[in-house]
Amino acid sequence: MTPHLRENFRFQAASDQSLLVYFGEKISIETHRRIVRFLKLLEAKRLNALQNIHPAYCSVLVKFDALKFTHSEIESLLTPYLARLEDVKLSEPRVRKIPVCYGGEFGPDIVEVASLRKIAVEEVIRLHSSAEYTVYFLGFVPGFAYLGGLPEQLTTPRLDVPQKKVPAGSVAIGGGQTGVYPVSTPGGWRLIGQTPLKLFRPDAQEQSFLAIGDEVRFEPITKEKFAELAEA
């Protein structure tokens, strides 16, 4: 690997059959864009040596057959892709708008979030819905997008005891992140609202409403509008 590439990327063995490729040491849009370019290159010219690819905030985990390849061999196969990242031109991100009914039975933790942050509930809603978010990656459950861009004033610790069942469509805050639970599942993030949109449809051609690289904007709606959209 050339000195220039060494400065921007780092390999680390994660197990006997997986390798982490680090694109930066902290969460940033630039690091995210490097990862998206890398994924696009792998999509255009797939490496049969790789069994699975898992992007995250600052890294990509690649899984391979340890009976056929070593970590060094996988590094050698990936290095040419890393050298070509700047050749990839990214298109304008797709903007996804998500209607949200904040508070009440839809967001039972919003009062506590406001209290912990020492601001009004209305300010929680204003801050959360005025920000622009980026889908850094999907994980946890199918269709769950990890969104970067949460205003610092809303950073709130996760629940001490996770809930056993979070309703599908719940909009939540966990630390410095926000996201939407696409299906009903246990969860430890604080619920501040809910969307009537179905963000994961296993029978649809495009199963997930959100994809890596999308920009997301939340739009406050009333209970009446929630009911209307839920029936559509």
C-alpha cells in the first residue's frame, strides 16, 4: 500500500475469517462518502473472495473463507479498490421525508428527553425536525437506519433497561443518534414519536424505505394526519 493510502485507510483482523477496513477514526460525512464509494466499487466489480460486507460509521467489515484466503491476501485484493475511490462520482443523495407524530402515546419518552436536556418538549420537536440526517448504514434489524446529524442539544443516554417491545415506526434517540424502528422489536432508545410509514416491506421490490447515503428529514404531523396516513 502506498504511503498516501496508509494515511487514509487501515486494515485490522476482526476474526480468523473477517477483516475490518477503517476509513477514518471518527464519524464524519467525508468518512461516510469514502465508504459509499468503496461499496459502489465492490458492487460494480464484485470480489468472489468476499462472502459478506457490513458497513458501519467509520469502517467496513468484510467476511471471507479462511480456508481459501489469508488476511494478507484479502488486503491485497482490496487495495486496488481503495486506490480508486476518488474515481467514483457520487450522485446527489436521495431525500426521504418521514412524517412523525411527536409525544403522547406515540413518543412516551419525549418528556424525559426534554427534562434531561433542560429544554421544552416543543424545542425537542423543533430541533429534531429541523435537522438534516444522513443514513450512515443499516443494521440491528432489517431496515433500521443509523442516522447521523442529531443536534448536540438532543444527545440523550439510552434507557437503563431496554423495552421488551417497541412499536414499529417508533422514532427514537439513543446517545448521539436517532433512528426509526421499522418493525416491532425490543429496544433501548428513548421514544419521542412515531411515523405511520411502513419502513420495511419484505414483500416489496425495494424492501427498505431507507438506504445508505439517503438524506432524511422528519416532518411533524398531527394525530389526525397520522391516522389518515396509517389507513392509506
